[in-house]
Amino acid sequence: MEVKIVENAKTAQCDVLIINKFEGENTSNELINSFAPEDFTGKCGQIFSIHTRNESPAKQILAVGLGKREGINNNVIRENIAKAIRECAKLKAKTVAISLDTDYNYSGPAILGAEIGNYHFDKYKNKKEHRINEIFLSNVDEELAQRAVVVSDSMKLTRNLSNEPAAFATPTKLAEIAQNIEGVETEIFNYAKVEEMGMGAYLAVAKGSVEPPKFIHMKYIPQNPKKRIAIIGKGLCFDSGGLDIKPAASMLNMKDDMSGAAAILGVMKALNKLKPDVEVHGIIAACENMPSGSSYKPGDIVTAMNGKTIEVDNTDAEGRLTLADALCYACKLGVDEVIDIATLTGACVVALGNTVSGIMGNNDEFINKIIETGKLVGEKYWQLPMYQEFRDNMNSDVADIKNTGTRYGGASAAGMFLKEFVTDEVKWAHLDVAGTAFIDKPYKEFCKGSTGVGVRTILKYLINQ
């Protein structure tokens, strides 16, 4: 979708002009004021459209409710513009102008909302979804508008990769994408190199698949960085559960188990354009978890990069094994902070559903900064407890730790497992996005499928530094 800046969006020749209605106020358009039904009060998400009978530069006017004027913010604008854009698509519009009656600087969230609302994953369909080709805006803050375009482009990459079938989004493909990101230096480590580095936990998971593992390290290094941050994405390009195989229904969407890795690729793609003053290391331990004659087995003992031994209690608790070695690797880089993002546990979905991500870590101040950053961009995180009891449930008779505990408190147990592979001097936060990365029905601004969760929060956090 092309974004065009015009002198006055209200007078642009277009198929649909989007305006807004605040609760308790008239709109700036007399057609809407005269013909809208009484129950169109301006509550968030309400929509009313009317044909102009060619008496206006726009063929149709669409008013979207934004709630109370004093409650307007980026999240309200983004979510409701996305909804309005989807309504424009139903009207078969190709060109849309957006003009909101507010002094609030809305160009950035409006562009991002329009891009999110215009998104469809129809690569494999012969009949494509209808899309808006152009949007017109006026009174634009060009810096914020350009940032919105960059962020939406990053989200699109992330969402596309998570929506792709596993036959396309292989570890090799992720590595290829990483190598082609502008402004980022990328190293790809193959099986032999990873084995040489002592990543026994990661390779245990990888060895059951014919798809070769790829350990990906991307580096964005500006001049005089104020901080060094590693961001890690779980890169299970398909998770069958291994020998502890999943039921068919649970396996159906396991193409999305690399959503964390996809988010990291999306973030790294944006850095050369957004240019935050921080050194960023993007790390992905990409592989598949498959059942075969070479698969790791329940009862195996594997050794992580930091020398800790792990008894494999369940081969379907594989993501934490790959992240264990990725965390060890990141901590050896001498970074100040580490953020990992992973579709890690079904327990987090049970606890928080599909609208809130879990967050844990070793520094409350760091965690709270990420939570507050998420609020600014419309992504919700809830801190889960990390008590010693969760760790005690993973004690092993034959190794330093087991890779699962009891059936209870699974998300916190996974967090306590990961903590074993983070050094004390590094601030660390773990984002469990198992419930929020991929949704089975539309929610707010998102259609069914991948949401690109984490991209907005991590980018905003990096920019804020």
C-alpha cells in the first residue's frame, strides 16, 4: 500500500474518505450527521458509511467511532483505523483518504493501523483478497509517518514468515533472509560449528530432522552505542513434539513455533532505517523437532554450552533446550541486557489466553520497562512468578536439571529453566507469546493468523534507549 501526503485529505479524489466521530460530538461531515442512525454514537469501533452521490471528491464517506475525545491515543487510532480499512476493503475501495478531526498527531498510528488492516496472507490462493492500493494523508509528521511504514514493513515480514508453511520457512530459509538484511552483519553457524561450540541441548533437538539446523547471529552496531542488547527468538520451524509426539490437532499450527525467530528478523530488518543508538545482537537457534531414528529420546542427558547437564523428561519441551544454548551464547557476548521471545508453553495460553503475553526475568525494573513499553504500542504483558518451588520440581536424579517439572505452573517452570542459562550480571527478560503470536479468529486490528507480536514492543524499547 502506497502512502501519499496531500495538502488536504478531505478534498482528495478517492473511493472512500475516512473521518472520525467522538462520543457526544457531531462529525465534520454533514452527510454523516444527517443520515447516521441514532445508535451511531461514536463508541470505539462503531462504523457508518454513506455514498456521496458524486457530490464530493470521495465516492463514499466512512465515519469510525474513536470514543471520548480526551481518551484518544495511538492505540485507539491504530485499532480503529485498521477496522475502518477492512470495511473499505468490503466496499471494494482502492484509494482511501484519512482525515481525523483532532489536534492529536495521528499520522503514525493511522498509517500503521491501515497497513495492519490491509494485511492478508493469500500467497497460496488463486483468488486474492481485496486490498487498498493507496492512502492519502495531510498534516503529516514525516518522521513518525516514516517510522510507521518501517514498523509495518517489519511486522509484515514477521507475520508472513509465521503464516508460511514449514516447507517454506525452514532453518535454511531463515538464515538466507537474515543474510540479506541491510545494515546488519550476519554469521551463520552450521551443525559442525555449533557442535564445536558445545551447544548440546540445541543439537539434541535438531538431530531428528533432515533439515539442517542453522544458528543465526545478526549484529547491528552503530557508532558509540549507549547499550548492548541481545534479542533471541525461538526458532522451531516445525514442532511435531519429537518422539513424545503431539496429537494431530495440536500439531496443526506448529509452523508458527518460529514466531519468536520471525519477530527477531522483523526487528533486525528495521534497525538500519530507525537507527537506534544501541548495539543489537539478533540470535536464532533455528531447527525442527521431528520424530525419526536419529531423534533425541526421553531419558537422554544432554549438555548445554555452559556445561550444565539436562535430563530429557519430555521431547516436546524442546524450545527451552534450544533457547538454553542461545542464552549461553548471548551472555558470552558481554551484553547488558537479553530479551528472548518464544512461543514456549501451552501453560501460558491457559493462564493468560490469546490476548496477553507472559513475561519473566531476573530484574523487575527491566521487566517493568518492557511492560510499560508494550502498553504504549498496544501489546499486553503480564509478569508471572519465578519462585524456587518451580525450579525444585525440575530436580533430576541423574543430571543437573530436567527439562520439565510437574503439570502445574508450566510457564513459570519454563522461565526458571531458562534462568539456569543466564549469567547473573546480565539483565534478562523472557517473553512467552504462545497465546498471542497466532490467533484462530480476528482480534482488534488483526485478522486470523500471525500477529507479529513482539516486533512493536522490542523496536519501541530499542528506540527509547
